[in-house]
Amino acid sequence: MESDTSRRLSLLACLLVPGMPAVAGVIAFRAQPILVAGIQGEPGRLPALTSFFFNHFSWSLILLLLAAVALALLAIGQLRRADPAERLGGLLTIVCAAALTSVLYLGLFVLAVAQPLYANLTAR
């Protein structure tokens, strides 16, 4: 018999899985116009990661959304498991994958912004 706590933890994990990448996307979406204003330079002189990230920003957000949907579908599939220990173990793995996806996305975003800003600071 399944406990009420196990059921609640499972539902919380299913809410966290798409929520973390969504929050990472919102942070990047809101910060992008401000950070682009801080990056001044000729398009040919910007680092490749910065050019790629900001030229294809909407596609990167769509890719993040697709990753969140895929992870959410995996989490919903884990809810159907009968054994609570197997279900919670699988959900924990999926929550960790969602957190890693969010951190990697924001890390690439910060790195794409930091490279030209660092180059401007060291050029002076």
C-alpha cells in the first residue's frame, strides 16, 4: 500500500521537472535584451558562442522547452509504476536531469555574455 507522502512527493517531482527548465528560459528571456545592450562590438569580432547563442536565441528557448516536455513525459511515465521505491528513484533521476539541463543552459548563457564583456574589459 502506498503512503500519502510518497504520492505527494511524486506529484511534486512531476511539477518540478518542467518547472526548472521553464524558469531557466524565463531568466534568459528577461535578461537577454539587457545583456545584449552591454555587448558592443562588430558582429565579426564576437566570439563564436556569443554569436551562435544570440543569433539563434529563440531556437535555443524552443530546444529548452522541448527538453522540458520530454522530461515531463518521462516523469508522467514514472508515475504509473506500482512500486513506490522504483517510482521515486526514477523521479529523482528525472528531476536531477531537469536541474542539470537548466544549469547547463544558464551556464552557456552566462558564458556567451561573459566572453565579449571580458574581452572589452581586458582591451582597455
